[in-house]
Amino acid sequence: MFSRFKKPDQAAPQPAAPAVAQAAPQAAAQAVSMRRPAAAGAQPAQVTAADKERKRRERMGEIKVELHKRLLDNLNLSALEHATEQDLKQEISAISIEALEELSVVLNKDERATLNQELYDEVMGLGPLEPLLKDETVNDILVNGPQQIFVERAGKLQLTDITFKDERHLLRIIDKIVSAVGRRVDESNPYCDARLADGSRFNCMVPPVAVDGSLVSIRKFKKDKLGIDDLVRFGAFTEEMAAYLQAAVATRLNVIVSGGTGSGKTTTLNALSSFIDNDERILTIEDTAELQLQQVHVGRMESRPANVEGKGAVTQRDCLRNALRMRPDRIIVGETRGEEVIDMLQAMNTGHDGSMTTIHANSARDGISRLENMVAMAGIEMPLKAVRSQIASAVNLIVQASRLQDGSRRMTSVTEITGMEGEVISMQEIFRYERLGLTPEGKIIGRFTATGVRSAYADRFKQWGYDLPASIYEPVAAE
């Protein structure tokens, strides 16, 4: 039996004592011994449905641990690389049937099917995280230790009933993820950024830095890229704003998408990149590759951390410097957060018009301040006026993305940078999102409107063949 995947020359495993069956009486005995004496005349507590479900999950968890051990003892892991999913599932099913008989455990058809799928996920996937990764409604997976897993659906966090067995189980899954991309996590290097096989962004932090158990954050990779039409349909912005942004990107304005964490900056950047012509050479630089550009001529680069010896690190700044020698028409940096801002601004100022990046900021004015601070962090000794002059000449447009309190994501502001007035960078807002109130269900009521200010680049748009009607700059009449 199990001839295709069984380890060679292995003695048959001795039947294990029915640990699962024995665990319940022992647990019950301990519970009785530690229980306070019942008051005279008191009725025994009724077992609630939640208690039954919890006990059932614990029992299934113990069974799964025992069967997983048997799988590791019986399966030839090196042969699994060439096995089909169907063959492996059949083998797991056969091993689990035999083990359940030895343990004297009886499961119904649905429980057995669920158990076999979970065992397959443990062997070939990411264990308890696998069903969440397959769930299309889940955007983020957040693990706070082995017993607490949250997900984000429709902008709202929800606690799931999925758990890991213990911290060792969680650490094993983390190690499986990071080792697949040639990285490591341990006490000397307790955090890591990585990318899953489907492109999802993964971040983890393990003890002793993570006090109550390992912390894991997974930003899922959308297989279906959202385009401008999709974002307009979802209410992220209007058709008039889309027409303006198309003209801005096509006429090679330098664009910065700013916003807070989870506000949709990368999604917005992906959507804006769809306006770039196919005959342009684009180079993308990211810490973790997330951009999904559809153009023909795209070169993708990803930074790399140092190895065990502390050598071999490749930063975004290294990638950006090298990109300038690779004849790009446009450079897109996934996120500017440090000293690479100097090279990004220089690229925007030296013939790479139409470049784009994202930054963390709560407004367009805050975004300019963030750029100034990042230049200072790079250790460049420059007068503030010179820094601001560099920013004003490099950046043309700031698109502000925000996640509102009801979980919806909106493009709340589109602001042009028009130059310098003395020592201050002058800006003008073209479109904004106005909040009008809340529904009884907590949904935000609002509207997009132009500010009435004509674009400073209107003549540039017209010269490039994008003659936008004056009506898109007219404010929406108050109702």
C-alpha cells in the first residue's frame, strides 16, 4: 500500500495508542477535580452549542495533528514534487482511513472530506491559511499569534474561527513561506518581507520581537486587475476625473499617488499605468513586486535584503540608479519611503517625464512635506528652498487616495503643483471629494466635484491631442 509515495525500506509503523480517544477522559477528570463544589440545589450547566463546536474543533485538531505525523512518517516527500494533486489526495485519503481505523475514530463523510483537504493544505500548501487565500472576498489576512486570525472583507476587519495548533505550527508555515523565496526568519533576523507564489505581499515578525506570538500580514494579490472603468463603477472617482487623469498620464506628467496604509495606492497606480502607450519602455522598482502593468515593454526589478552574513543587499536606490542606465522612458517606483527619493526626483527632472510613485501621506500638502523629510533623511545637505525647488520642478500632480471610515476607498483629491511662490511650493486642487453625511447603516454620503480651477496643463493637454471640455472643471451644483 502507498507504494508510489511511501519512503523506501521503511518498517511498518507500530499502531499508536488511541491518543485522541484517551485524551477526552483525562481532560474530563482534570476538569472535575478543579471545579468548585456545586451549591445545594443548583442545576447542572447546560452545554451550549458554542461549547460543543469548540470541543469538536479541538477534537478535529488533535486528530489532524496525529494524522499529519503519520503522513510525514509514510510519505516520501521528495517524490511529491512530481505527483499530481489528484494522486496525492488519493494517497492522503488512504493513509487517513487506515489511521482513523487504528485510532478507533469515526467521522462522517463531510468531516472526512474536510480533514483530507486540511491535510493536503498542510503538506502542499500553507495549512490553515490556505482557505483564506482561496477566498476571493478576503483582501487582507492578519495573524496575531496562533489563536487569532483576522481578515478584511469589504474594508472591514472580521475575526475568523480558524486557528493554528500552537506557535510551532505557525512558525513552520512562516518558515515554509520565506524559505521558498530564499529568505529567513529567526531570533537574529525576526522580521521579513516576502512574496507568495500568487504574488500576494507577505510580512511577518516573530518572537522575541513579537511578544504574544508571531505576527503575519498578507495583502492578497488580485488576479483580476482593476482598471479605470472598474474604479469608476465602484465609485472611487468619476468619469470626468478619469478623463483628466488619462490626459495627465498620456502627456507624461510626473504623478505621485499618496495615501495611508490600505487606501488603495497600488491599485490606483496600476489603473493609471493603463494609460501609458505600448511603445514606451517602462521600468518598475519595488520592495515586493505588486504592480501589474499590461504594457509590452516592461522591465521589473525587486530589491533584496542582506544574506546571513549581512552582505548582498540590493536597495531600491541601487535599482533606481541602475535603471537610469537602462534607457527607460518612464520609471515607476512602487513606494518611495527613504533615500531613493533623491534619485527619483532627479529622474523626473532629467528626461524621464511621466514617471510615477506612491508615498504615505494624508493630504497633498503633507505629501510635499514627506518628500522634504525623506530628502533630509538621505543625508543630503541642501537648503530647504533648493529642496522645494527640486520637488516643484519634478512633481506635476498628486493624487490623494483615502480609505474612509466605512471601509470604502475614494480618490479624495487631485492636486497640481504649479511652481514656487517665494519659498513656498504653490499648489491648486482640481477635484475633491466632499462628505455630506452618514446613512443609518454607517455608510458615508458624499460627492465628487471640481473646484472650478482650470488645469495649469490645459494647453499641454491640447497640444498632445487631449482637448478636455471646460465643463469638467465646473463645480457640481449644490442640491
